[in-house]
Amino acid sequence: MHESELRMSEGEFRMFAELVRGHCGLHFGPETRFLLERRIERRMRELSVPSFAAYHLELRQAGVSGGELGRLIDEITTNETYFFRERRQLLALVDEILPEAMLQRRERGGGPVTVWSAGCASGEEPYTIVIMAMEAGLDPAANLRVYAADISRRMLQRARQGTYRESAFRETDAGLRARYFAEKDGQWRISDDVKKHVDFLHLNLLDRGKVALLGALDVILCRNVLIYFDMERKRQVISTFEDKLRPGGHLLLGHSESLLNLTTSLELRHLRQDMVYRKPLPGLRAPAADPYHAAAAQALRRVEEGR
């Protein structure tokens, strides 16, 4: 196979885009055709598959359980993250949401607060949550249960290893890195005291059956993930989140994301540090005249319309 021979036709692009979208919700529009072509081609060369059509047929015949589709997803997904990303939102989580959830837990008879990092990539987000909780004086073993899931097995392997390069610490204080990581050969390995508090699992957000295994949740973080989904799959995932959250539970999205045109079941809540979404408690609704909610909704609408 010579590089000049491998060009994806419009029909082939639509076939692959639909296959990936149907499997895990990732949306590839026409503007991403070259990116998808190059990444699929890379996998084809590893397998010595002669054409895009032949590889597509191979994926179809193997099915979801065949394993190759998962390896292709590893190849085409983008996983850009770092420790303490969007710090103000994480401060809202640790300083306001977690204490409130712990109080609610005690009123229901106790147990740890359950947090799910959906789309955790290489693990920086869930590990950051544990670090910040420890810094705030919480005992993760008693107060928290952190789940972290991703569709990429390759990313989950890196997350479980817990070893990171310098670029992962662009927002990390030197003191925190010294406390919770050990340096060796130019890489930093996270402390076992942090690692042991995160349960990693392979999970497709469209697989409601497997998501159900997580049980009821107090907090879901799905930050900068839905931007890769089309509207239909976004609604599907948000519906799953609504079902999984306990009444009073919170959903944290990325700063460029909102629930406009997706659902009205979750209310926008303005905390001291940031804005988040909450599943209302029975009989409790957000005040209609709250100026914070009106201003926040207007700002999010402008972001959504500008994309």
C-alpha cells in the first residue's frame, strides 16, 4: 500500500462516521474527514488491510464484541487533559458540593459520596478530585467513592499506571506535585495513597446497561466530552445522567458546554466558585426570579449560539 492509494471517498467517510456515531456517540462532521481518514489509515496499515471498504466490512463482521472496533476508537479519540483543569469548578465541587452531599448522606444513614468522572481519559481529573479532597481535610476512604470511566482502553491503561509527563502539570502547584507524585526519568508517578481511591472502568456512555452498574450517584463530571457528540446522542447521555443522579445530585459540564435544548429537568445553580447543574430535590425548584440563573442562562446561550 502506498500512501497515495489511500483516499477515503465521501461514501466511505459517511459509513465510518455512522459506524462510530452509532457505537459510542462520537460525531465526525465533514470538516473532520481528513482527520478521520488519517487515523483510520494508520490502523489499516498496522493490519495490512488494503482499502477503507475492506476495513469497514471487517469491522461490521466482527461486531461490537470483536475488539477491533474498540481499538479503532482508541485510535480516533482525542484525549487532551491535565491536572487541575478548570480549577474554579473543582473548587466548587470540593468546597461546596461535597460537604453538602456528605450532609445529605448522613441524613440518609451515612455512606460515602459517590462521584463519577465520565470520560476520564488518562486519569488526571479523578486523581485531581482525590488530591483536592485530601487537601481540604476529607478522608477519601470514608467520605468518597470515585469512579472513573472512559471508552478508550489505551487511556484507561495509562490512567491505571498513573505516570505523567511535564505537560500534565501546567496548572499544578509545585508543592502539590511534590506531595502527591514521585519523579523518575523525567516522568511523575502518582502516589498510591491517591491512586487507591479511584476505581477505573471501561465504559461506553451509550451503554445504559453497563452504566446502571454504577448505582445512584451524587456527582457526575462530564467535562468537554459532549462537544464530540451530535444532538441526538447528547440527549441520550444527558437522560442517562438524569437517571443516575440522586435528587439533589450535581452534574458538572465543561465551561463551553450547556444543557440548552437538551433538557429542562436539571436546574442551573450558581455557586460561589462556578455554575453547575443540579437535579432538584422533590418539591424544590430554583427560584424563577433568581438573577444569577437568568444571567448564567443568557451567558450560556451566547456561548452556544456562537459555536
